[in-house]
Amino acid sequence: MPGPTWVPVSAQWYLAHTVDQRPIRALARDSGRHPSTILRHVRRIEQRRDDPLIDSALLRLGRSLLSVDKCEDVSAMTAPMRPSKSPSDEATVTREAKRILRRLCETGAFLAIAPDLEKAVVLKEGAKGETTRIAVVSRGVAEAFALKDWISCHTRGRVTTYQITGAGRAALKRILAEEPRAVAGFAEAQTPFGAQHREWAERPVMGAGDEEPRQLRYNLAESPLALLARRKDKGGNPFLTSDLVSAGERLREDFELAQMGPRVTQNWDRFLSGGDRGGFGGAGGPADGPRAARDRVAAALRDLGPGLGDVVLRCCCFLEGMEAAEKRMGWSARSGKIVLRIALQRLRRHYDEQSGGRANMIG
């Protein structure tokens, strides 16, 4: 379908079906998809037309495919279209995304636009409720952001406000990762999509022979526990304190030392060895470390009991996201983090009783 290169494929299917009057089965046949997949995308775009930016973007894109007579019929059934132009290529959207999405990631920032304005503004709310303009973007680019699901409508009225979505944050990370100065090496340059799942931070670490702690760069998004630790409760305090995070990381370290994760390759432990040489039998052998770690994990899970032990095992050891853990365990949404905090409190008490409050971590 002709049109700007930045238009998502779901919007292209929607316009091809509603404007070009192409059947769902014909679109499915051309794209190699099942008709139900095309229909689901078309319905999703139709449901999003309550958003003023999405409605005007689809109207403008649709009018570019219609004749003048048909345009008059469409205008009678839809909202009046703004005379501003949509961005012509993906490079324009990407360039503006680096500037606008970066500002929308700031605390208290939002995008505001009115029906009679050709520009959208990014405002930032201060501590006392005052707002400051920090960026300006054309209406067409804002429509592209909304159609790509990078921003979502927050409040409607004379002035409609938008906030950045999770997809928008991931897109910004991916765009920044594609810049040459943003990557650390050739291997990372080949994986721009991996950058959208990383949250880099630093922490001081004391090494052997070090007189002062060194700053270690690590990925906050690697563990669901670390992501929860960054959230705040209603009082503005961290949702998970440092001692609870340390207790969860200690269980994870024991779990990894015990080699209790699922085996994904061939077991070569006894290859070209006779009997139980190098096996896990006998005392004082090389398996004492994994065996002791396995016993510590089992003791901690027994102390937690069913439910609490399950959520700690999934989130701390298997690094399963909180939403996925809630679905697997049949819990209601946003209840898992409360259960996880209770489980970590019990786990911290278990380790305090075992070690007397000393040596929170093994290594």
C-alpha cells in the first residue's frame, strides 16, 4: 500500500480495508497471515480512533488515497482534518523521537495539544504545580507517535494530554542504541533490540586488593527484583528495601551455585570417566559446594512454605516477570508484588536466624 514508511503495518491493513475496500481474506493472502490476525489488527485500530491524534492521522492518510469526491464523503462522517502534513519518512520520525521521547521520559512531563493548534508542546510539571514548556513538535509527528503507540491519551478535553508508553520507552532505547556512540562494541551494535530491555546503573564493589570500591556497571532490568526495588510506595519510600533485595539475591546465588536450573544441553559430567568419578557421591568431593547450596535453597523454601516459596522461586531464581508469575499462579493483577515483599521479609528473617544477621551475601 502506498504511503509513508513509518505507518505501522496494522494501520496499513486498516486503511487498505476501510479506504481501498480490500477484503480481509485478500489482505491475509497477500501478507501470508491468517484472516483472523488481520481482522484483529483492524478492529484494534478502529477501537483506537477515539484518540484525537490517531483519528486525525488515519483521516489524513486515508484522504491521500481517495479521490476528491470520496474525500468529501469521508469528511462528512469524520472530524475535520487539520491541514498540517504527516512526516514523509521514518528518518523524520526517528529524529524527532530522539528529542521528544527523551523529554517525555522526564518526571512530570507530558505532551499537550489542542484541536486548533498546529503544534504540540511538551510540558513539565514542577513540585508546586507550575508547568514549563520544554519542547515543541509538529502535529503530524505527534500523530505518528500516537499511531505507533509510543504515546497514549491521558486526559481529554479542550486540551488533550498524552504520556509516554512502555512501547515508547523501548523504542527510544532502541533508537539510541543504534547510534554509533551509544554502543560499547561491535557485538552490542548488532543487537539494537536488546538495548530496549536494559536499564544500566552503577554500584560500588570492593575487589580483592582494592583499597577503595570500584564502580561496577550492571543491568537493573536483568532481575525483576531490581526493577521492583526502584519503585516507590505511597509514602515515597522504596517498595523493596536493600535488605530485602539482598535476601532475594542471596537465594538466587544459592540457586545458581546449586545448578538447579533447567538443563538445556547434553550432560557431559561422566563423559570418558568411569563409574562415579567426578560425580555427586561421597563426602569431601567437588560436589560439596553445589550440594550445600542446594540444601540452603531447600531449607529457605521449606521455611517460606507454599505460595511464598513459589513466588520467590519464580521471581528471584527463574527471573520470571511479576505479570507472568501472577498469571501462572492465578493471582489478581498487581497483587504479586505485595506477596513477594511479604515473602522476602520472611526470607530475610530466615537468613538472619541462620547467620545471626551476618554476611548477607555468599560471595
